[in-house]
Amino acid sequence: MSDWAEITSFANLCRAAKRAARAKRRIAGAARFLERLEPEALALQQELREERWIPSRPVQFTIHDPKERVITAAPFRDRVVHHALIDPLEARLDAALVPQSFACRRGLGTHKALAHARDLVRRHTHFLKLDIAKCFESIEHELVLRTLRQLALEGEVVRLASRVLGGADQRLGRGLPIGNLTSQWFANLVLGRIDRFALDELGAPGYVRYMDDFALLADDKGVLKDALARLEDFVRGELRLELKARATILAPVSQGLPFLGWRVYAGTARLRPENARRTRRRLRQRRWELRCGLRAPKSYADAVRSVLEHLSHGDASELRRSVVDELCASERDWAADQELRQPREPRRELEQLCFRRALGESQQRHRGEPQQRHRSPPLQGVAAPDRAGRAGAPRR
């Protein structure tokens, strides 16, 4: 079966819908599509095969964590197409990347990239840290399509990718929307050209990249300085991109390699202060959502476990202890709130309160006074016995 036939098959579209709906089944667009999965998939299949499908207009919003970014939320129907396009081609796209690239790949990710960077720091003396300025906003669409054609993809597949890039207006230009599955893979493939240039042309002894964050390592500082000049020319001339000047660092590894929010040393990795502050702020936000009933206790516990697992990959024991303390405090606060929200019985609570107060006063009185033997009152008309034990005359 050809790639195009696999992409537009009914089974692949149904699988793509279910993957796109992960953790989003309660969203209106996803629920409507899944409710009529078979007719929706058939209609989408016909549009794709006739090459009539074009993306709808997405929703955009801005976030400021840690810097300002414009996030694009595509309609659910478009996200189904994104998964239908990428999933059958994932193995071929992954094979086009070098082992030193860790973004958007199964079995890899940030923690594997961090471990590889730590291994490189142990084996080399100097590093060259680089970053692409406004990466997603600056990638040209024609460069993406040219990269896809080099993978020997079918014409229908490349034209579908062109319609995804063109958006609702179907105009090619520059910029990949942050938030789409296709954007991650398209950017990763374009930046894969840097991997090939650094490893094949420059012969970098050590190299690691996670999306637009990458570093070269060597034992000779002069080699890295020459590599920087050649990389600037390549990125500007071949990719029409720019290196971020303030993020370019050439230094010995004893100063620590700044990578993925950590400062990596030969023996350890320390979380950068700004990332630690951002982690605390996010946990406070999750805790507030828990107190307000906007987040379930299990969801909050999962978020805390995720943070603890991330912190376990470096030297952040103090922050981990504070996170655990906040988790215990949140559980106590949540339990107290739940107790206050239980339906009450005023009369029963009043009786229990009076009983506890009386019991407390009684215990306090007995603790403060010496214990005395209880004596029953004398019988009426009977005299008390004298010291010899003889009963006296009856009282009149």
C-alpha cells in the first residue's frame, strides 16, 4: 500500500481521530466528531482523496510562560488530518534524523537529551551552546516542502503538507503555528539539516540537539570558534534563519552547560533558578485549583509526581522536599475542606459538642483534685459506730 493510500484509508482516519481525542474527549468538537465517527471519517476521506480539504481557521491565544508565545489551537477535524498525515510516516521521518536529536521521537525526549549532554560534558573540556532566534516563526514553507521532497514522498503527500502549511487562506510564506503536531515534525526535519552539517561537515566530536536548542562540544576551544563562524553562515544562507546572539555561549564545561532548563556539570545537573521559580509558581497554581474544586485530587497528585520525576534527574533535593511538603499540606487542606462541605445535623453536632465539653471539664476537675473514696450517707435513725466498732444509741 502506498503512503497516500495509507494516509487516506478509513482505518487510519479512525485511529487518527482517537489519537487526537486523547485527554480531549470532553471538548465539544472532539465529542461531536467521535459521536459520528464513521460518517465523519468517510466524509474526510473523500475530501482528502479528491484534494478538496483545506484547514479551517484556528483559535489563537498568547501565553507568557516564560516568554511571550502565540499558541494556535486547530479545530479538531484539522487535528485528525495532522495525525493521519504524520502517524503513517513517523518511521520514515524518524529515520531521517540523527541519533543526537531527541525532540518529537518515541523513546527519547528531554531526559534522554539531558543524560546525553551530561555524558558529553564528562568527555570534553569546552562547549558551544547555540539557539535559533524565533525558530517556529522564521521557518519558510518552501524550505519545509523541499525537505519533504528529499525524503522521496509521493506528490499527493507533499501537496497535503502544502495545504496544511497554507492554512485557511492557502498562502505559503513563513512561520509554523505553535501547537500543531505537523509543526513539530516539520521544524525538526528542517533543523535536522544543522545536525548533518555539524556532524558531517564540521566533524563535531560531541553534539546534542533538542529542537532549536543545541550544543557542540570539543577539547579545543579554537575548533569550536571556527565551527561557530561556519554555522552562522550555514544557518543564515541555507535555512534563512538567525542564531540568537545572547544565547550563544563558548565556555569551558567547568562553568556548566545551560541546556533544557538545567546547568549540566560533569558530576551533576542543577536546575536553573528561573526554572525553579517557575516550577513553584505552577505548583501554587495547581494547589489553588485544588482548593477551588477546579482540579481533582488525583490530577493534582499526578502533576506533583511529574514534577518530582523531572527533578530526580538532577541535584534538586531541596526543591523536591518543598514540593513534598506542599503536597502533604494540600492533602490536609483538601481533607479539611471536604469535611466542612459534608451535610450537617445541627442537633446531633450540638449534643456531641456538649458531651465533649462536659467530658473535658470532668477530666480536668479529676486531674486537679485528689481522689477521694465515695461514702454513702448514714441511714436515718441509726447512730454512727464509735471507734471500737459498737453502734451507738439510735437518734431521736
